[in-house]
Amino acid sequence: MAVPELIVSRDRLIELVGEGRTPLEIAEMFCVDDAIIRDMIRRLEQNGYYDLLYPERPAADRTAE
């Protein structure tokens, strides 16, 4: 199994998600299963990187979730 941090760095992943790329698109770029990328994104969200991952969404929109 691939070590996620060896696939793509945290900063690069944040940049790609911020550009609006889907986990599937990112996975295809790095030739890995999209479940790995989804898991990496989920871990970033849980560790407080939500605002960096999704900078264009106003705080009011996120409270409705």
C-alpha cells in the first residue's frame, strides 16, 4: 500500500483541491486509487485545514452543513 505523504505533499494537495479538482482527477494525476486521495483530504479537514482546502466558500455556507 502506498504511503499517502509519498504520493503528494500536503501543500500540493491543498493547492489542487483549492483549484476545484476532484479526488478522482487528483488520483489520476498521481496514478493512485481515488480512495487514497479522499482519505488524505478527509484527514486534512479533520486536522483543521478546511479553510485552506476550500477558501472560496464563505463561513456562512459552511455552518449549514
